Amino acid sequence: MLITLRGVGVRFTSEPVLERVDFTLEEGERVCLTGRNGAGKSTLLRVLSGAQPVDQGEVVRRSGLRVASLDQDIPADLSGPVGELVMRGLGPLADRLLDYERGVRAGADGKTLAQLQHALEAVGAWAGKRRVDTVLSRMGLDPAAEFVQLSGGIQRQVMLARALVGEPDVLLLDEPTNHLDIEGVTWLENLLIRARWALVFISHDRTFLDRLATRIVEMDRGRLASWPGGYADYRRRKRAALTAEQRVHRAFDKSLAQEETWIRRGVKARTTRNMGRVRALETMREEAAGRRRYEGRARLRARFGERGGRRVIEAHEVSATIAGQTVLRAFSLK
């Protein structure tokens, strides 16, 4: 067990984001968090990382647990060369490596450099340096570039690189494939599949999700539901669960309607026999009022006006591949 949540609740408004949530992360798991936008997926990642305090419940982490994360938001106070920021993902080793690199640039004498090099060898820092160089190279990042001068997309790549190099026990990723090209996504998939650490991630990339996830955890109306297997298994089981839930709700609503009809008939409800039925009705009303209903799919219908006389683009049965992967197949558009 790496992280356990017991009865955790987080509330920003009157309606809780997380409500009495239980969750356990085991070694080697790759868990995908799914759910509607605003359901609380990013909040749960922050709870797992320790950045978000909880209003109720308990969060238990294994002693000495190392957690690295990639958030959607980029810290406003982050600055410096890309190589240095990524190296910071190594933790305490980063300071020693940076001292050595500064000494080399400053032309330190051979004795000083030898002492620094010996200290680095003693703690295995060179392996960390090789990881930094490999990640920077594979992600196409310039170590000398200034972070603040980069676009938002490249800044997110830098933050992802920093999260990857530390080889943590738990890696938390929020939409990690955003701003990566196909080659970068494929490299990241292969890296995470081979990695020993546990992974919790949010992604709308169906292919990425299917390749990586060993378990899907859905956030729905403040609660968590765990679905072992891939996305196709999750969709099938979710449909069955929603059908069963709707059946229970219909039976409940029918019973509630019958009791409301009974009370409106003016039956003498003050007798000992009927007072229990009145109290039961009040409980049913409270339960119905507190029910958080499932939000169904949006249904959109487009209506087209008359076609204009100028044709902007027309494509017929177009296919294309990039880096060996098909990105368009028999695509037509007018």
C-alpha cells in the first residue's frame, strides 16, 4: 500500500467535490481517473500529492514515500534555465550536480572538481544526470533555454520532464499528453509502461488511456467507483451500473409518489399507526432532495443554411500517416 484515503471529503461550495471517498493505491498500479469536467479529478490528484488539505477523513502515506506530480497550472514564480529546472526533479542530488556544473563553467581547479566528482559518484548522482540528459533529448528540450521565455505548451513539457527524472514511488499526471507530438506521446507511453513506479493520471487521450491503465477510477457526484481493466470494460460495466441505478430510482420515485398521494388525501395521520408512515415519508423526501442526479449526455443538432458560393476547402477520401501512425483515414470534408 502506497497511499490510502479513508472517508475523505473536500468542499469548496455547498456541494462537496469529494464526499466520504475511499481509495487505495498499490505498487505498480497505473490508475486512470475519469469523470466529467469539474467532477474533482484534479482535486483528487492534489489530495494524493499532499497539496490539497482535506476537510474530513484520513490520508495515509507509506513512510518515506516520494511523490512527483504534473499539474495543469504552471507555477507563476518558476524561472531559470530549462536544464536546471528539470534537474531539480532529482531532489537533493540536484544541488550537488549543479555545484559541479557551476564549478566546471567557472574554471575551478582540478582538485576541487575531483572532490565534487568523487562526492557525486558516492551517491550515484551520475545515473540521475544521465536520466536528465535522456529526458531532455527525447522531449526535444533545450537545457539552456530560459523557462519564462517559453510558450505555455513547452513550459508544460518542462514540468513533465522534471516529474519524470526523479523516478518517484508515485507519479501523478494531469493530461500529460497535451502539447506532445505523436513521437513524444509514444515515447512517454513506453517509458511509463516500463517504469516501476505507481501512476495515477488524467487523460482524454483514448489510445494513451487504453495502453496504460490497469484500473479506471471514475469520479461521479463526489464519489469514487473503481473499475478494473481498460476503457472498454469500464464503459460496458458503467452502462450496466447506470441501468441498475435508474431502476432503483424509478422504484423509489414511484413509492414516494404513492406516499405523497396518500398524505394529500387528508388521511388522519395523527393516529399512532399512521405517524410512523408520516415520518417515513419525511425521510423519503429528504433522500430524494439530497440525491445527486447523473448528468446525461448532451444532445446537439446542427441546422445548415444555404451553401455559399465560395468553396474554402474540399477533401475526398484523404489518408495520412505521421511517424508510422495513421492520423487520417478516408477523411472527407466539404
